[in-house]
Amino acid sequence: MVQKVIDECLEQNDFLTNGNYLMQLVEALGTGAFVAYKDKDILKINYLDATNIIILEADNKNVKSILFWDESNIKNGTELTINAHILTDKGYVIYNRKYIKYNGQDYNN
């Protein structure tokens, strides 16, 4: 059952094509990330290259806090998605926020 859900997710997100392309960008730019999220109960994957990743806190080789961002076109505007992964004593806490900009106006909250 779990494997079926994973397989469906990877197929829906064209993982082989998009993952392979992201690995090419990682080779060129130095880093990248697969960021999973849910959209209307569908598990999706963002494929982000180095330009969409901001390390907020690191210790030697360990990243403690990181921010991922992505901008996409939507009907009549643009959507900015921000995912912050912050390391706490109990593990990572993930904060998600979306902002929408319609017809060139500033992003709203």
C-alpha cells in the first residue's frame, strides 16, 4: 500500500524527468532540493535549484535552518511559496506560506 502511494506520487510529479534535470542543475550550480508538499490532498514535489535556496543557519557541514522559495504563474497573477525548515531541539519544524500578486500589485498576506 505505501509503495503504491509513493509510486503514484513519483509518477504524477514526473519524477524521473524532473529529478534528472534537477541533478544536472545541481552539478552546474552546486546544490538543489526536492521539496514535498500537499496541494488539495495531492502530494507534489518542487524541484528547486540553488537560486531558490537560502541557508539561514549552518554549523560546519550541518544545515540547521533553510528557506526554500518558488514563484509560479497563476491565473491573473503570480504565486510566491516559501517553505522554512527550522531545526529545534525536537527536530525540524516546517513553516509554509503563500503570497499572491494579482496584475502586478504587491504580494498580499
